[in-house]
Amino acid sequence: MSTIEKALAKQKKAEELKKQQSSLESTQNIDKREPGIEPTEQINEQMPADTNVSDSHASAKTVSLKLDILDEQGYVSLSTNRKLINEELRAIKRKVLQNAFGGLSKTLKAANLVTVTSTRPGEGKSFCAINLALSIALEQDKTVLLVDADVLKPSVSSKLDIKHQVDAGLMEYLLDEVTDVTDIIYNTNIDNLRFIPAGRPNHLSTELLASEKMAQLAQEFVTRYPDRIVVMDAPPLLGINETAVLANLAGQVLVVVEEEKTHLSELKQAVEQIDKDKAVGFVMNKAKKQSSTTGYGYGYAYAYASNTKN
């Protein structure tokens, strides 16, 4: 073999050795990846995902409640101050939570959805709904969604003094002006409290409350977060036929009655519209109660008086 032939053979052998080394390095790189994952998948996996884990993260909308002013106005206090109304609401809350998550919940459909209503306007149902939501928000392991479903005369946003902070609400969702329910859920400066405003008034408001879309939304409330209580402030039962439809979407119905104002005959007429398989409670509002200093005081007192399932 000539010198030239020997040089060519040596060069060819070196090239073959280089190819073998390159092939070995490629195999090692593949082995470093997770089995069954292509290189592009592995890159995408390292990128942050844009997912809606919950409404607290999906919605950037937040409203700020003036807790000190609400405290002064007689609402449940979230401070360390001991208030009578906190104790009164605690008794109602315990019954609601027991119905929602205790043994009775197995016999109730939509047990964690609570409709708060009354026989006639002006009996204090919105005040009660807000206080119940505030009281549940004090729980360590529960969240609460407060829904202003009194779309004819919405007052929750005004009472909470956040009307200027909200825009789209329940009506916009039912009218398909908003497609994602998370776009109408507002976070608050209370960790465990979310809020859905009523939205703009509409001439079809009452019909929309009785619509199939409202029924589907109520079902989503119940199933999306099964450890959450949903409190709906609904229109009065008498004079608005659709309220009964809305009330019966819930597993629990709280009927607010005003002492020395609500007529027993009207209360009976209102309750007859509620399905017999619902847990029905009665809240006595504006009750006269004895005071140790002045004899008798006038304020808000509550009692979860009865339950049709017990």
C-alpha cells in the first residue's frame, strides 16, 4: 500500500470515528428527555401556562369594602370587636353550614346554595343576605359568593358602597353580553368573599331569572366549588312569580320577616310557593329585644326558626 493510500485510509477511519461519537452524543441527549416527550413539548412544558384555576385568579376585578363604615352601620364586624349581631348571625350561619355540608346535605339538592328572600319589599332581606355572607367569610375553611339577584331593585352594591366600582353583572351574563362567568365575579378585600352585582336593569329582568341559563348558572355555582356557600339576595316572593323559580334553584331558602309588619297570611302564601323538599328557615328582622340598660332596644335580631327537612 502506497503512502497516499495509507493516508486516505487513516482519514476515512478518523471520519467514521467522529460520526460514531456524534451519534453517541445525540442518543445521550434523547435519554435526558422524559419518555414520550418531543423536544418542542419539553420547551412548552417549561413555559408558564395561562390557565384559569379559580375565579380568584381568573378575574382581575376587585372591589374594596369600607369595613369600618359597615361596622358602624350595624353589619357583622370582621374586627375583634364583640358585637351582638355577630353572635346572632353565628347561630344562623351554623345552621346553614350544617345543612350544606352535614348529614342533611345528602338529602338536599344544591345544599350549598342559599336564597334569601321575603314576602314583601322593605323587610330587610338584603341586610340579612349581606350579614350572612360576611359571617361565613369569617370561617377559616370556607369561601362565600354573594350574588345580588334582586335585579328589579338591586341594593347590595349600594349598601356596600361599591356601586361605582362595578360594571357588568348578572344581567349582562344572562343576556349573553358577557360569556364567561368569571368576568362578573369580583374579588373583595375580604379573602373569603366574592361578589356578583345585579348589573344593568332590563325589561326582561324577571323572565331572565326564570330562564334555563339562570338554572344552568345556579348549577355551576353549586358544582364548581362544592366547599363554597353561595348566598343569593332574591326579590320578594309575593308579586313576582319568577322569584319562586329562583328560590327553588337553591337547596336552602331563608325567608326574612319583619316583626309587627309581616302578615302571617302573606307569609303562609309565600312559603307555599317553595318546594317541599327545600330546607326553609325564617329570620326575624327588626325584632324588639330587651336591653339591660334601657329596658327595650330596637334593632336587628335573627333566629333560624324552622326547617322543613327536620
